[in-house]
Amino acid sequence: FLMDTEGIDAAHARTKDDASVLVMTVLLSSYFIYNSMGVPRRSDLEKMSYFSKLATSIAVSQRKTVSQDDMEEDDSFELKNHFPDFLWLLRDVTNTPTGDDGKEISPTDYLLKKVLKKRRAFNENEGDRVSRAILSFFPSIQCRTITPPSSDPVIVRNIAARQSSLDPHFNKQVDELVLYLFQHVTGKKGFRGKLSDGPILAAMATQYLKAINSPDAIPCITDTWQAAIEIRCKKEKELLLTQ
């Protein structure tokens, strides 16, 4: 099951829409791919405030939500058990990521050591909160880069019709990315690591959507899993009675 969503800060979207799309995507994904153009800087995190708001937008159970300001290790571990792996995909990258010494480093090392690195700042800014949220909530964090598909703007504007004209290096990187994903993506797991099938995933999506659209509720992972199991059992029972 592959789900593609509109990006954060889409031209026609409202702030609430961006937050809802991110929450829904994180809750239903087993592997979350966040893509952006170019090599990011620490300052770019300040434009990603939706990640820091995840802490107060999702409840593991009705009895407990996670406060971003008072987040403890046990709290972040609870969400990490239910969140997908995280891949930051950097598109149209033309320069090589480097460390503090100017030497080339892997994209993942650059992301962890330069962009998401924890800072001991007296006054925590939004970028610090975003970094803390990503590092705390996602069980695995990786980064990969892809070069521009072509230097010709005419080709870039209509990639689908000009597949044979794309940069061979770009095609090679895309093939490597697809292979990497097939090797690392697993099925969506529900509560306590139980694997979700299609009907359960559909039921969970329905329950999460109801909570997101309700002004007085937030998605609750344990309650949603229980409701999805009950819906599945009811349907199985009805199917057996009709046979």
C-alpha cells in the first residue's frame, strides 16, 4: 500500500490541513519518506514546525498524551514504538554533503550530525524542537540524495514523455532507491507489533480520520487499534453466518 500526499505548505492548503495530513500519514505508514529540494541547513527546520506538534497531536492512549515541553524518555519511547521509519529524500542535489572538516560524508551522517544535531541552547527555538521531535519519535532515520533528472528545463517540465532523455546517473539513483525501499519497507504494524492487513488498515484510517476531523478529539493509537479489531471481528462473524 503506497500513499502519496501533498507537501507541507502547498499553495492551496491551510495550516490545519498540513498538520492533519502529516498526522494521518505518520499514523498509517510503516515507512515515511519526507522529500525536499537541495541539501538542507539547520535553519530549514524552523519551517517544519508540524513535526514538533506531533507530540500533542497524537495520543498513545486516552490516559496519556505526550507534552513537547515536558517530554521524557519513556514518553518518546511510547510514540517511537508506533511511528514509521523515517527517510529524508533530498531531490535535485548538485553538491556533496560535507562535515565540519570539509570532507565528504554520507547524507545520513550529514543529516544527523549537521542538521538534526542536538544543541544545548538556553533558549530553544522551533528548529531545536523539530530536531528533538524527529530524533525522539522515529525509530530509524536515514537520508538519501538524488541528482536533477536533467539540466535541460524542457525535459524537466515533461519528464513522463521524455524518459529516454533523462540523465543516466539520475535513473541509476532512482533504481537504487527503489531497491533500497523494497529491502527495508515492512508491513504496517498495529498495537504491540501485530501486523495489519488491508481491512484493519482501512478501519484504522476511518477511525483516525474521524478523530482528526473532530475539534474535541485527537487520534488515539490504542483505541483505534481496538476499534479496528472489533470491526474486523464483526465482519468475519457476519461472513460466517451468511455461509
